[in-house]
Amino acid sequence: MIAQSPRPLDGITVVSLEHAIAAPFCTRQLADQGARVIKIERPGVGDFARGYDERVHGLSSHFVWTNRSKESLTLNLKHEATKPILDDLLAEADVLVQNLAPGAAARMGLGFDALHARFPRLIVCDISGYGEGGPYETKKAYDLLIQSEAGFLSVTGGPGQDEMAKAGCSVADIAAGMYAYSNILSALLLRGRTGEGSHIDVSMLESLVEWMGYPMYYAFDGATPPPRAGASHSTIYPYGPFPAGDGGTVMLGLQNEREWQLFCDKVLEQPALATDERFDANFKRSENRASLRALIETVFAELTAEQVIARLDHAQIANAHVNDMAGVWNHPQLAARDRWRDVMTPGGQVPAALPPGRNLAYEPRMDAVPALGEHSGAILAQLGYAAEDVNTLRQAGTI
């Protein structure tokens, strides 16, 4: 058996008081890179994301996605007996991540100032909806609500004012989780220079607002914001989905005038259209998109989706299939690049996509999704607890 090459975060220990998506997604990235992640869950219940659905061998799709390669330790943090356990864990940990309800961690003595005095090398990452301070500090926040507050819903959906649409994945949680991940990596580098841990305060709102940069600047200084455009681009045209004659749909996008000329010549086979004064600049094509769309649809109606794609590829015009989830599971590019690994769960083996960013120096960690409290006994034994003490804690509902 070939030995595993060192991973970047081998030897780093992360303790996480986490639930839902933002913090678990962050810590899973850390685990992918080799960190030991000890996930603290409530006895008998666990991370409430475990109960979202039962689509993956009886397990939650959200939980399977965000919790591989972790150890599950059940602790009832309201019991006094858990305080020395948590202290022992933090004394050996490099990072604490938490996304409990606003103020909950501080009330338990887990605020940065209190922890830093006792564990000066510990990095503390707090993830919340709105961040520390400000009038929204204690306001509850879920992904959809942050999509609304960040203006995301104002630019999604169809052209009508009442046709807003949320993202089909937890985009605000994912944004916060990734900024927490990158900030933790930066904090580890900083600690390597200073020897001191630091405090990271990640806001879901601020994370998603960063991603709204283009619409915000487009609407700068009171200007009209970009209109809702469904799956099309609000300001670039043609850019979006177009129907083909066989009932299929092709996604395509043009970025410049050279591509517009190629599109007219090789795809539409109407080279004179390139200099039509209605369409000879992007802003004109966008203003006259209804007329241009009708011309494109007339040509595509005589072709299958694959024939349209063949023409687009020949003209080197960017295009894509409109895949459903089955199409993604079976995507030929992912298969060709060997992007799937088998991961064990309490319900059986499932495929999992490797984390983005292939580094040929090492293989990312892709270990099992833990059952609730699966590692409680082993972790407590490592902390010096005897078997009878563990049983006593278990019988008391402490673990």
C-alpha cells in the first residue's frame, strides 16, 4: 500500500460547535485538507441538519454533503460536567468554529476574549447571520433571509417584478463557509508568525454582499439596477438558454464583437446580420433582444440541440448543456478527470466529489460521514477518561 503524502493541515485540530450548513461546510474543507475535526453535537438529536431529509440511504442530503471526514462527539453543553471536557479539547485544539445562535457561545464562556486569556494560540471563528455589533446582531438568519437582505433576490427570477427566485442551493451559507475557511487558513499563517491565535468574525450578510459586487456597482449612485432576466444575462445578449427543434435547450454566451460576427457567420449562417444596425453592438443587441431572439429561435428550430452545439463548438462560441442532477452525476468531464471517490456513511457507501482544486502533491482526505456520537468514547478515552467514567456520563445524558 502506497503511503499517503502529507496534507497541508495534517496535525491541525479543529473543534466545532456547528449545525446546518455554513460552519459544517467550512470545517469539511478543513478536514479535506487533513485537519482533525471534532464535531460537537447534542446527545440524542445532533446537528439538526441530520433531520432535513432521508434521501441518501436514509440520511440527510445536506448532512452527507457537509460532514465527511469528521469525528462526532455528543456533549450536552448545559451540563456542568461537560465544561472540563470542552476545556481539555480546547487546550489541545488549534481552531474553534461555532455558528450557534447569536450570543450563545459568549454566554457559555466561549467568547474570544475569555478563551484567548486561557488558550492564547487558539483561533476562534464565529459565523453568524449579521456579525458582531450593529442593530441586526441578535437577529435570526437563514439562507433565504440573507439572500433577501443581501439583494440577491432582487436580481434573480423572471422579468416580472413578482418573479423573484431563491438560489437552488444554500448560496449564503456556502459563501460564509468559504470565507470562514479562507480566513482560518490566513489565521493559521498569521499564528505561524506571531505565535498568537486570533478572532475571526464571519457574517453571512457580508459574505453574500461581496458576491453582489457587479449588480451593486451597476446600480451605483442611484442608477437603475440590472433587470431580472431569468437564466439570461441582464446586460449581455445573446447570453442564456435557447430552445432547439428537438425540444432540447442549449445555453450559450457571447462576450465580444468578434464572437458576434462568428455567431452570425457560422452558427446562424447569416453573416450580413453582424452589421445590422439593430445588433452591431452589445447594448443594441440587449435593447433589441426580443427581435434577435426570434431570429435565433427560427434558425435553431430546424436543428437538434446537439446540432446547435456542434455549430457553436465549430465557431468557438461558449456553450453548455442544460443538465439536471442526473446529468451532473454522469458528467463525462468529471468522469474523465476522476473526480469521484467512494465515501462511507452510516447508511452505506456513496460517491462524493473531490474538493475543487487539484493538487498533485497529495490526495484530499475523503473519510466517512460519522454517526451521531460515533467517536464520543474514543475521544474521551484520549482525554484520559476511564470506561466507567464514560458510562457514567452517558447514563447522565451528558454525552
